Amino acid sequence: MENTGDDDRIRAGQTEQANFPPEDIYAEDGSIRSDFLMHVGAAIADRDLLFLRRHVLRLHESELGDLLEAIQPEQRHQLVSLLGDDFDLSALTEVDEAIRLDIVDHMPNEQIAAAIGEMDSDDAVYILEDLDEADQDEILSKLPFTERIRLRRSLDYPESTAGRRMQTEFVAVPPFWTIGQTIDYLREDADLPESFSQIFVIDPTFRLLGAIDLDRILRTPRSAKIETVMRETNHPIPADMDQEEAAQLFEQYDLLSAAVVDENGRLVGVLTIDDVVDVIQEEAEEDLMRLGGVGDEELSDTTIDTVRSRAPWLLVNLLTAFLAASVISMFEATIEEIVALAVLMPIVAGMGGNAASQTMTVTVRALATRDLDIHNAWRVVRREAGVGVLHGLAFGLAIGSVAAFWFHDLNIGGVIAAAMLINMCAAALAGIMIPMLLDRAGADPAVSSSVFVTAVTDIVGFLAFLGLATWWFAVRY
């Protein structure tokens, strides 16, 4: 790094920014304070390392991640370059993927390898998994053999599995040790993880036998054998288990940590509650985004990437819209004779679409959390059908009354009331049956449901309203 005239400030430390004391970098609305961003930007421009080391290096990794997302791309690169080896690479686990890749691409592999060597294995894997294989190999080659093997083993597990999420740092002891031996081991071994709350018990082949919590160790006499006080690990997590299923085990059994085992029952890592919280948040966000048909889109994505992400389902929606329009065209003559139908038919389709979205959202979430299964499916279907009938009667009566008063025609009111009842029932059934059928077929209901549910409510709504109107007025007149 070349020195400039501005670097004299680093020695003197007399800049106004260095006196800025940001006790809390967040504003009341949860965003980073604008004055802090202004001072950081000025410090980056002035190459004021004194300010950056005093006020940026002290930030928690999540706060540093928020800062990286808030500043401009060129400022990110300059900040990382100025901080050099002091930059906390674990902050990249808190930012969008596009920002993470952008920063890592501008960092030399030697710096990445040095930082990864100081990180927890789960965070290191999180950084490495998005890199090209060539960069992965080069970075791993610079690490000690044991650490390289642990990280490579985690990277070999499929994405979104417990094996990718686990920490490979854990404490394991044989069952024949005494409590005293275990305590001495914990005090004297310098290679143990920085923090842990559970010790695992293994046999000579590393097969998991049980676990013992630290509080139990502290309350047990030193002479007692580990095997006499350990508890069986009832809920070990297979390394190839989907991370969402693993999170559900944590929720069901109120776990703080859990052993991760391979296909032979050997202990390979530990999954902790902080990792599971991240999984729960990611899965919830993913389901929400997919319900809107936007996939894995992030705020940092480019315009082109965003267009590519959203276009496919918009195209499918366009095709279903043409299908609904073709239904309307079948009743063109009726609409020409009774203009009121053109005014009222969007109400029927719109109400059905909103009702179906409510049912669909509840259903998709229940399927994701495994609350909806074959044992209670038909009970829930009957409940939603009942809700559809009651909503159809209530809103059909209300809208029918308004339509009859508006157009001074009881026939119009009766037709739209009947169409509303039919479409609300169809909406309730579509909102629950389509996600269930897609889930049974192996498709992701969060991605596919909304387009098909909307198509059903539009088509049924138009067909019911215009079909009933055509039949009724043909019979009546």
C-alpha cells in the first residue's frame, strides 16, 4: 500500500472524525445512523486508519455486515483494503451473497486463508462454498492439514444439509474417563473450541455413545466415571439431513446443540442453536419470497439478475391470464347486452383470489413446518371448505345487495351473489388442495402454488358469474 500525504493524520490522530464516539451505530428505525456512515465514508476517503481501527474494528460481525451493506461498493473495497488482515471475515456471513462474493473477489487468497484459519469451521464453510473450485483448492492448500481435511469434509456434504451447517470443532471424551480427568483435559488442552456447552462421549472408532452437559460435570464428584453420568443422545442429526428438518428437531425437543453423525454413526460435528436460528430465518424468508414468485432474489442483485429471477413466473402468469381471458371471450355477446357484467366480474375474481391467497399462505407454511400431513389433511380441507361456504354466503349477500341497488336489478344481485358463493368455495379448496398436491408430487408448493391458485379463481370466477348470467337471462327473457 503506497503512502500519501494524508497518512500523516494516522500518526497525529487529530482528525475530527477520531473524536466521534458512536456508542450505538443504529438509529431508532433500525438503520445505521447517517452521521456514522458519513464519518466512515470520510475516514475511508482520507485513509484515516486511526478512526477505522477505533470505531469499525470494534463492531460486532453483524454490525460490520450491516455497515458493509450500507456503504457504496467502492467504499467496501477500500475499507477491506485499509483494514487488511484486521478485517473480520466472519462479517461476510451477515451480508447478501452478491456483496459477499464481490468483496471476496477483491481479496487475495492469502488474506482469505489467513482469516479462515481463525474462524469457526461453519463460518469458514459459509465463505468457501460460494467460491470457484480453483479458489477453494488454493485457499485450503494454505491451511494446516487437519483443518483442511475438516473443511473439505464439510464442503463435500450437499448444500442446505446439516453437514454444511455444522461446526467441526467439538469436545469428545471416552466413556471410561473420570470426571476429574475430563476437567483436567478441558483446562489443559489449548486446541479445544473457544466456547461449548456439551461434551460428547465416543468409542475408539468415534461412534457416538452419549453426551454430558457442562453443568452436570460441575455437579458430579471427580471420581465418577463419564459412562455413569452421561445421557444417551436421543436425537443425533444425520449429516445429510436437510437443514430445515434439523431445525424442526431443535424446535420440537428444545435443543441448544446436537451431535451430527455420518452414515456409520460416527461423530463428525455439532449443530448449535445460533446456526439453527439462521436456518429458520433463511427458510422463512425463502418461503415468503417464493410465494411471491421471486426465488432467491436479494436486494443487492443487479437489475438484470432481478429481471431473470422474476420473468419466468410472470410468463406463466401471463399464460394463465390468457386462459382466463378466453373464458371471458366465450360470453362476449352476453357482456355486450348487459354492460353491468363487465363492471362487476372483476369483483368476483378479485375476492376469490384474495381468499385463496389466505388459505394458500397458511397451507404452504403448515406444509413447511410439517404441521399439515396425511393424518389431519382431510380435517383441514373440510374446515377450509366450511370457511369458503360461510365467506361466500356473507360476502355474496353483501355484494349482491350492493349490485342490485346499484343497477336497480335484483337479477344482477342474485347472479353475482351465487357466483361469489361458488368462487369462494373454489378458492378455499384450491388454496389448500393445490399446495398439497404439489407437495405430494415433489414440487415446492411455495414456488408453484400462487400462479395456479390465481388461475383457478379467475377462471372459476368468470365462468361462474358469466355462465350464470347467460343462463339466467336466457331463461328469464
